[in-house]
Amino acid sequence: MMTETCRLLCIVVYVLTLQLISGSTAASTPPPQVGNSSTSCNTTCGRVSIPFPFGIGRKECYLNSWFEVVCKTINTSGSSVTTVPFLSRLNREVVNISFPMNQKISDGLYGVVHIKGPVTSLGCTTSQVSGNSSQVLNVTGRESPYFITDDNRLVAVGRGTKASLTDIESEIIGCESSYEDSKRNQQITNSICNGYRCFQARIPLERPQVIGFSMENSNGTSGEGCRVAFLSNSMYSPANVREPEQFHSDGYAVVQLGWFSVFDASDSRSSNFWGCFKSTTAQSYMTNTSCFCYNGDFSGMSYTNCYCASGYIGNPYIQSGCTDDDACKSPDICGEGETCENAPGLGYRSNPKPKIIKPDKTPVLQGEWPLFNYKPG
């Protein structure tokens, strides 16, 4: 009888031990990750952050080939070298990358990548004394997610310069700059370039993927000195614009591209939305969620772009990538006599600090809660 009881106890202990081991293993195994959350995926190149859906290295580190970033080592001034990121399919250097912002939903949700775009010039070398010069910025390709945003401007800098946009339909857009004394006094204080030293003109609103720009001498003159033209989302004024020789020497101007996260239909990642709430319309709203995803169409393709909800920051393209932006971390956010209470996803609340009033014998604690009187015995 004793032997049988011992055997049963041993079996029970063995089964319980197996269950404990199994439970411990399951608890210690992390859930599958989405995006380039793997520690083997590089997230920086030089001084530039490369967040998913962009990525470096293996195919699983980026969404598709349009988001592949290649780190290149280039020579800088002197004998020094530096590492810089390039968009593989466009062969353009990346300046920075940002995610879609929720305030852009009504205008179509898209992310932004700043690249170094081309500069065209005249009269900056002995071989460019006259004639015309042109460049084309092309971000097309099968299922290309990029377009040139309307935050960019056509900018011309230099004396006697006429610049025009090309490779676009239905509109003729151009600008002309001069150094006329009659324009000097009225333009030098302007906040934008409008004729004196420089000129800028808006580009079409149709989200083009190809824009060319050409430059020629103004009014049939031979021109004077170095002149340049380029696309850029930087704002210039007669007071802060650099000399054309500097743009020519740099060989680039910063251009803003919009991007959509375009999926292949067979990509399983297109169905889970990284744990974000899927908005079916621009007005869709849901509480207690840190991120949203929004569907749309661009250039005949369907896309899904995601963004962190108001009050959250981070990367909506990785699991649990949007975290609460603690509003109380700013030291002076609340006024004197107030305490800051962080409200996840909602910002913060200002609460009055409790005050201790000491009457003759009975101290009273005052605040936003019921008062309690303490009388020593």
C-alpha cells in the first residue's frame, strides 16, 4: 500500500514539474516581432536614423526594395571619409526620415523623406558662360511609393536668371531673378524670395513623380556671374539666401519627398497593421489605442500608412512602437502652485498643490479631496 502511494505521488510530482517547465518556457519566449525590431538590423547610418519600414541589410529589415537603404562611404574634404545613407532604388542621399503625422489625414496621410536633389547652373564655370542648363528629378518606377510634395519650390538664385519647370503637364511654371536697384529696397526685407537676388515658385499640387527644371539667361541677355536653379522645401529670402557659387559647389539642395507604405498583395504584414487600429475613413476614431492605420490609393496602387495617435510618439510600423509622450517631462509645463499629472494619450492635467494650513492648534490639510482634521489626543 505504501509503495503504491509513493508511486502515485511520484507521478503527480513529475507531471507538475513538466507543466512548470512548459509554462516557464512559454512565458520566456517573446511574441513574434514585426518590422526590423531584430537586433541584427542596423537602424542608423552615419548620423541618420533609419527606422522601419526603411532598413539596411537583409530583406526582412525593410518593407520592400523601395525602402532599402545602402550605407556608402564617401570622401569628404581633405583625406577624411564619412558614411552616408542612400535610397537604393533612387540612388539619392537621405538627409532624414519622418513618419506620417495625424494632422495630415485630411490631406492624405504620408510620411516624409528628405533627400539631396540636383542643382543646375549657368556661368559658374568657364564652360557654362551662355546657353541653358537643365536637370530632372525622377522618383518613378513600378510601385514607387514616392512623390515630390507641394512643400517644395522652384528656386532660382543669381543675376539675370530665368528658370522653368519641365516634364509636367498642363502648367507652365517659372521664375526670374535680377539685381535691379528698383527691387532692392522693396525685396530685401521680404520673408521669401520674390525677384531680388532670388525667386521661387510653387510646384503643382498633383503629387508629381517627375519634375524637370531648366535655366536660361533672362530676356535674351548674356547673363552675369554664377546662377543656379533647384527644387527645395527650404524657405529662402533675399536676406538669408546663400551665394549661387555655394549651391554650385555643394552640388545639391534638400528636396522633400512624400512616401506611402505600399504592400505587395502576398505580404502577410499588410493584414496585421502592426497592432494599430485600422481606420476605414479619415474620420475614424477609437479611444485606448496608440496608433492608427489608414488606407488609400496612389498612382493606381493601394497603400496603408500608419501614425502614432495624439499624445504618443515612436514608430507605428513596429509592434508596440508608439509610446506615451510624457507631457510632464517638461519642467515648466504647469504654473506655480500646480502639479502636473500625465494623462496617457490625452496630454496632462494641472492640479493645485495641496496646502497645509496651521491654525492655533489644529493643522488642516487642504486640497481637491475631503478635508481631514487631526486633533492630538
